[in-house]
Amino acid sequence: MCSDRPDRAAPGDVLDDLISRVRELEDRLAIYQLIASYGPAVDSESAGAVAELWSEDGVYDPDGVEPYVGSEAVGRLVGGSLHQDYLRAGCAHVLSLPVVRVDGDTAVAVNHSRVYLHDGDGWRLERVSANRWELSRGNGSWRVDRRTNRLLNGSAQARALLAAGNDHE
């Protein structure tokens, strides 16, 4: 490899670029996995698994109820009366693949979420929401610092959450 040719990068630059790109891919994959874990955790009533997704002082701000503050409070949401009603009926929390922006040890992800409830012989769509996830990396793993969830009912707040995902790198 000739490093003096203008169309070729020096071997060190190529390696540094490759390491940076692999690191970003690993971060995105970890964030995808974290967000994808939420639905199975809440639908299986796994309070500990839900709490583990959030940082110790993380916040979950769902539309229509008071925010849950702290990972333990977020985990306890599965024991709340609304969630217990969902579990008794049969439910599925389904999240779309998020748009993710990583900036060092912080990231923002935007996606849709749907909650389905069992109804007779089938399922009905109970709610559809916009989500903004603010995340940080600590001790080698990603955690949710804040999740804001707003119903897609025509509100400007929900559209604003989704618009944040349009900011491409």
C-alpha cells in the first residue's frame, strides 16, 4: 500500500477509522437490544429486568400518568393497576426499530410503540405512541436516563418527539 497516493489513507488512519466504525456499530446494537428488551420485560412482569434498563436516577415519563423517577420506580410499574389489567387481559408491548444518534457516551433514540390487548378471539390496538429515549453509557453498558412517551393522538408533543429522529448525522 502506497501511503503517498492521495486516494489512499495511511494504514493507521484506516485502522483508526475501522475501530471507530465498529465501536459505533456496537453502540447502536447495544441500544437496539436495550430498547427491544423493554416489551418482553414488561409483558413478562419482570420488574427487575425493567429496572435494569434504566440508570439509577432515570425517568420514564409516559403520557397520561405521573413520571416514574428512579430505576426501582420504573421497575415497579409492572405491579401497577393499569399494567396488571393489561397483563390479565393479555398484552403485547411492541416497539419499532429506533432511529439512533450516538455522541460519545450519550445517545438519543426515537421510535414508535404499540400496545396490543387480547380481545375475544384476537387482539386490538390499545395505544400507539411516539418515544424519545435519552441514554448514557456507564460502566461499559447503556442505560436509559429518560424515556418520554406521548400518544399519537394528533398532539404536537408526539410529533415533536418523532421529529427529533429526523436529525441525521
